[in-house]
Amino acid sequence: MPRNRRRAKRVIEFIELLTVPSGVYQGQKFRLLPFEKRFIRDVYEPHEDGLRLVRRGILSMGRKNGKTTLIACLVLAHLCGPEATPNGEIYTGANERAQAALVFKVAAQIIRAMPELAAEVRVVESTKTMVHYASGTVYTALSREAGSKFGLNSSFVIYDELAQARSRDLYDALDTSMGGRTEPLFIVISTQSHDPEHILSKLIDDGINGKDPSIVCHLYETPEDADIFNPKNWKASNPALGKFRSLADLRAAAAKAKRMPGDEPTFRNLYLNQRVDAQAPLISRPEWMACNTDRPIEPGEGIYLGLDLSSTTDLCALVGVSSDAHKSAVDDKSNDSDRVQAWFWKPRDLLDLHETRDRVPYREWVSEGYIEAPPGKTVDYAFVAQRLGEIAEDYQILGIAYDRWRIELLRKELTDAGIQSWIDKKDSDAKKSAWTAEEEGIRLIPWGQGFRDMGPSVDMLETSVLERKLGHRNHPVLTWCISNAQIAKDPAGNRKLDKSKTRFRIDGAVALVMALGLKRREMHELQESAYKGLSVEQVIERMTIG
């Protein structure tokens, strides 16, 4: 690939001619660190047909590694330095007004610290705007609602701390404003988002793949399996450590996280740049992704299902787990694997509204087949009932554990669709066993959402993940729900999923936990049952749709 090394060198030389406006090094010239020079070279050197090849650059690292100053210097390189173009439009995007003002403030301080630049650039504090007289290039710091940003013709954009964006509206407005330029450039400098479905996570994952030569991504993160309290592992996420990244400050943050475990997720995310929620989820992302497998539940296999209908206006989830009944019955061992299949429903008319609310690509998931979106503003349970009938034709449904919410509405739709169902209440006093039931149709098992039913079920999920028995095939909606799942504990240490601890959806996690809990209970009863002497075919025949 052709490289224009002189172009990157000019950018570096220009920045190192600028004067530090404040702080310990006030009055001295900037000195870029090796990681900053490396990023600049990788962005500005690659060329194709005489033009800069790179159109997007992503630099992700821990907090306080000098990103604001670097952004300000790059802005000036495009405003009045070697990258200035006639009538260019430069924008820095930020999530809050104060954050946008900070980048502008640093750039303005640098201008004022150098009389030769102050004579060339007009600084307008009231509108957070700068104008380069000679080229007509304008720089503006943006932070307000994205609706007012359309119609821009951007030549250079930097988004500061994209991870903190609550929606992607401003990002999209700026990203789509660059089509009229010959060499547009969009740079993102940010710590990582904890959310794998956040736009920044998507950009980083795409950049790391390295398949698009027009994208450069430099990710500095401490591995999640590393000892986070060992200072030797901090450099990986803090490339300016020991320079303008204070080691003493990092030690203090680490000591606090070690002393107060509730602060550890925040330390991991903001200081070690790990994709970890500030509120630790039930299952960490590395553990969950270690269970990614392509092995599906085959047609005709036995399957346990968990159903969380939620609200008719929101996400409804059905998650199935393979039975592997033959292995448990023949070998008298615990289940060999927990292969997962998931179905989700969401009202089509609410996709756009809820994309903004939940910051996830619902429409993309619908187009890829991960969510079914019936028309209207509510999920019609007749649609769900019909889908259950189709699932019953593909798999041997051994039982559906359900949250009692709205189940009677679904049963009515099942009946109207000609699908039989019966509720197995499993009277514990009478010791009634599901294995002796004579009813035909889909067996529905009420599943409490309190500690008694959900405690063992949560344990089952955790064990299945840690022992690598779970296989989820990287279903993105289920993965998102798992990443949002928080737990509550009772005084005895029992756990349950707690929807009140997260504003994002966990319906898929609830359905998966119920399905695993049902499987655990049924497998235990199978081993203890008087029907253990029956053939596998007889056992499954008793449990399957009649």
C-alpha cells in the first residue's frame, strides 16, 4: 500500500510547534508520545490514487491519557495547519455542553498562547466557533440535539467520548455530513462502552477485524483475565502512564476498587478500558462469549422452553434449551450440553422509538431474523401462539416454564388456534409428578420470579456457563439481554434476576434462566422417578405434545 510519510510527518511537526497553554509544561512545546505518533501515522500515511485512504480513525484508551489535548491539536492541524482545506468545516461532537466547551477551550488557549496563530484565527466564544481567515475553514464544537446538525458539509470530525452517548443521533448526523468532501475524516477518541451493542463497540469490533483499509482502530485495554490490581497490567490500557497519566492517581483508584468491590466494574471500564458494565452483570462478557458455539438444537430433539411475555408493547422472549435426555437417562450423568435456541417478538411500529430508548439496533435485528416484528404497536399474542405451534412441529416440547404475567391471554390464543395446552401446577403436597400426566398438548409450568424458583435456576445458568456446557450461538438479542442482567440477593445468599436494577431489557435472560431451571428440575426428577425403568422413547412420549 502506498504511504505518504511526509503528510503524517507534517501533522506531527505542526503539533510539536504548538505551545502548551497551561499546566506543568506551560510555555513549552508539545511533545507527542509514541502511541500518539503511531496513531497519526496510521491515519495520515496510507494513500490511494494520491488521496488519503483512511476515512475513519478510532483511538480507545483509559481515562486521563490526554485525549482532550490531542483532539484540540488535531483540530488546529485541520483548521490552520497542514491539513487545512479551502472552506473546510470542522466539528467536534460531545455528549454534554460542558464537554464540548472543554475541547474548544483547550484549542482556544493554544491559539492565544501563540501570537502568530492568534493573528490568523478568529475565536468566537459565544458560539464555540473559530474561523481561519486565509482558508475560510470554520471549526465549531457541537453538543446540542442532533436534529439541528443536518445540512452540514463536514470535512473533519472528532467525536469525544462516544461511549457516553445515549443515542447515536449526533453520531449519525455528523457521519452522514461528509459525503460532499474529497478526503473526509472522522475520528473517535473514547474509552470503551460497556454495552456490546453500542455504536462505539460496533465501530471498534469492525475496526479490529481489519478488513477495511479505510478504517484504523487502536484499542488500548487491559485483558479482562489479567490481574487488574497489578500495576504491570495498567500500561496496556494507559499508554500515557508515567507521563501525563498519573500513576499515583491510578494507584488510588485501584486501591479504592480493591477496598470496595462495588467500585471494581467502574475501575475496569474507565481506567482499564474494559468492556465491563459499571454495574457488574450476572455473567461477564468473556465467560459468555466463551460459550459461543455453532451447534444448534436439531429438528425433532426434545427442548425445554422459558417464556417471558413482558408487556405487549415491548420485547417478548422465548428461549429453549436442549434436553439431552438420552445422555442423562442412559449414562446417569448430568446434562451433557445446554444448546440454546431463542425467539423474540417486538411491535413493528415501536422499533424506531425503542431503538432510541434502548440504544440497540432493533431494525437491524429484525432484518437479520433475530426478532420477529408483527405489525402494530403491540405484540399480538395470536402471532406468538401461531409461532409456538410451528415450534412444536419442529421440536419435541417437553415443557414451557412461564412467568404468570398474561399467560391466560396466550392460552386463549392457543385454544383459538387449535393448539391444546394444559397447566401443570405440580401440587407439592400431593407429590404429583409431571411424568404421570395424561393431558395432551403443550405443558405449561408456572415459574415464580422470586428466590425459591429463580435461585436454583440462576445457579444453573452460572454453572452451565462456567463449565462451558452452554452453547448460545452468539444470538445478539440474547447476548444483549444477558449483558443487562443484574441480580438481587436475599439474606441467605439466594439470587434472582432483578429488572429494577437495569433500564435495559433482560427478558431473554429471564426466559433462559427459567428454561435451564425447568431442565434441571426435570432431569433430577427423571433420575429419581419410578419411571426410570421405562425406555427413553416412552419417557419422551409421555412428556411430548400428544
